[in-house]
Amino acid sequence: MSSLEEIRTERIKKRELLRAAGMDPYAASTSRTHDIKTVLDGFETLSDDETPLTIAGRVLSLRRHGGSSFADIDDGTGRIQVFFSRDEIGKRLFDLLTETIDSSDFIEVSGQAFFTKRGTPAVNSSDWKILTKALQAVPSEHFGLKDEEERSRKRYLDLLLDPELRLIFEKKVKFWDVTREFMKRHNFTEVETPTLEITTGGAEARPFKTHHNDFDIDIFLRISIGELWQKRLMAAGYPKTFEIGRAYRNEGTSPEHLQEFTNLEFYIAYADYRAGMELAKDLYREIAEQVFGTTKFTTRGHTFDLSDEWKEIDYVEEIRRQTGLNVLEAGKTEMEAKLRELGVQYEGDNKERLTDTLWKYCRKQISGPAFVVGHPLIVAPLAKQKAGSGVAERFQILLAGSEIGNGYSELNDPEEQSKRFAFQQKLIEAGDEEAMMPDHEFVEMLEYGMPPTCGFGFGERLFAFLVDKPLREVQMFPLMRPR
């Protein structure tokens, strides 16, 4: 068996033969008249028409039999067989085809549509030319790419060889199309907010840091989809806004977490978290029905049906039920002891992180669909406090043991927001890299007045859950460590 380098050397020689024959092995254009799907869809008519057609695509296979050859060609819309005859295209072109063309090359073929003796749609070539000479052979469809890292690194080959993977990404496009159409049908205005920020707001996460040369200041890539900006638009008089965009978090990688991902966030003026819960539920059900044709899913060892009743689970009570601990009253020492007893690893020694870690332990047992409510204020620094309690008007959507959506009645009291930012600043100074950066200009905006507002967001993690794949596998080009 020839080595990869020997195969490449041989293909380079063939490329030079093409050039010597007057063919550009990297053509700039094609005279294609039909894509292959159009040919196949209208084959009955085209096969009766004597007018030649021209197609183009990648050679998937090439079989030679004396004075004839057969090729399977794919252009991304479909696949068709092409027949080459020495008598039809002439000795020069036939020999050049035989001597220079390999699987993985791109060619253009002109000819007549016809049915083979077995009734297979095909094209009888009367002319051909090279479009792109491939110097390396695409792996066979049967064997494909088996190594997981190689699949991600050479995603272009993985997509070429795996129809099921292509279908996932077609569904992902529809996932966001359905989401966008839903928002617009409900009279939301689509907006764009900054991805470069002086302070990162709207979430608790470690940001990516860079330098703005013109201003000579350090800035950050956003960690939310413009939460504090969209709330400024509520103050500006916009009744409903949404944005679908990329967020960046300089954190660890897991099946549910990546450093770069797409999220949706929407905001509704004159609405509270209860209104957001109903709208989010309708949106999730519509995505399920239109993208997947079902509301029933099995993922991560859980089964749930989005058409079922969505139960409400109280954050504090659920932790108390599973661990016996009241996180509103327990101190750090007691919470750390409970985590050690449960065998849960944790980072950070402040009460916010410990509370969040206890909840993440408890949520794993719940399949959903469910709304988590009653969050302690300490884990909801931007949410309005529920009257007469120590908890926030916040909700999270729980599916398959994970939060797949987050919303709340937005805090619009400038003095209270300033106090909570001050608390977050203390966490930062104590070394908490995920604490929320204070945004004093946002507080100033609140002093001008922001109406009661509900905000909600979810990301492509929802899509990953619905197709039961790690988040990394539903990104076309996940970040790879350099070789």
C-alpha cells in the first residue's frame, strides 16, 4: 500500500499532466447549468430532451472498464452517475481522464441525461474538464474518520462523509430559524449589541480579555447576549427586543460547556418572570414540534415530554429535601461539610459558589420539564426580590438534570442594584473570577427609570440536549488545541 506522501506525489504529477494538456487544475469558474438535485428531480423531462446539460461536483468513485468509465459525482445537493465513453468524448479526453482523475477531484461534465439498463439516472458525458485537482484522497465513506479529535479537526471531511452529521446541522439552522420567526411573530424587535465591553454584564463567568489599541484600554468579550444593553433599550422605550449571537466565557470544557457558543436573549417591558415562563414554554414546544416533529426526548439518561405539565420546583426546598440543608440559613462551614459528606468537589469558598454547587448536585436527579423558582438572592444579582421573602423572582428551565434557560423579573431599583454590584465587587477582590463586574453606567441608566421588565435567555445547549449530543459535537468548527 502506498504511503500518504507517495499518493500525494503521484497526484501532483497528474496535476502537471493536466496543465500540460491545457487544463487549469484550479479553475476559477464553471459552466454548470444544473445542480444535481435539479437534474434528479426533473430527470424524466431532461432525459427526453436532447439539449446537453452541464453538471459539476466531487468525484466520489471512478471505475474503469476498457473503453468506458463510470464515476459517481456529488455536488452537495445530490449524487449522480456519469458515463464516459472513448467513442463519445474522443481518445484524447478519455485517456486524460484515465491518466489524471482520481476520487476526491472536482470535475465539470457536459452530456445527455439518460437511464442506464438498470433504470438508474445517469449522464452520458460528451465533454469534461477539471475544476479542482485534490492532492489528498478523502477517506472512504465506509471507514470514514474514527478518531474523535480527527473528526473535529477535519470537520470538512466529517461533514462530507457522515450524512447524519449533516442532518444535525440542517436541524440546527432550522432551530434558530424557528426561534427567530417565533420572536418576530410575537412582535419582538431584533437588535445587535456590543460584543466588546468595558465591563462584562448579564452573567457570572470568567471573561476573555483583550486590548483596545486605539483607546489604549483593556476590554472583554461579552459573556451574555447584551443583557445590560437590552435593558437600556427598555429604558429607551422599546417594548420587546431580542438578540441571537455569540457569547464567550473563558472557562472549562465539558459536554455542556464551551468557551464560545450561540445564545438567545429576549426582554419584555411591562412584564414579570411569570409572563416570561409562559412565553419560554411556548417557544420550547414550538421548536420541538417544528424542528424535531416530536415533544418527547431521551437524553443524558433522562426522558421528558415538553407537552407535559411543567412542574415548579422550589430551589431552596429541593436542596433541603435532598440534603437536609436550608441554604438561606446555613453558613459556609456547614455547607462545605455537607458537600464533603456528599462527595462533591467544589471551588470557591464564598456562600454564592457553595449554594450553586449544592444546587447543581440536586438538579441532576430531575428529568423535567420543570421550572426552578425561589432562588436565593445571592445567586441572582440582577433579579428583582420577591416581595416579603429572601428569594428572587427568577426561573430556570430544567431538562435532563440541567438548567436549559434562565429568566427573571429584572431589578430596576438603582440603589439596590448598586448594593448588589458592591457585593459582587467584594467577591472579585476576594479572588472570585466568575463574580459579576459592576457597571456603574447601567446603574445611572436605572436612575432615569426602567419599566418592569422580564428577561430570558437560552443557548445552543438546548439544541445539544434535544439531539442528545455533547455541545462540542453540534458546533461546526469547535476550537482545537494546535498540534
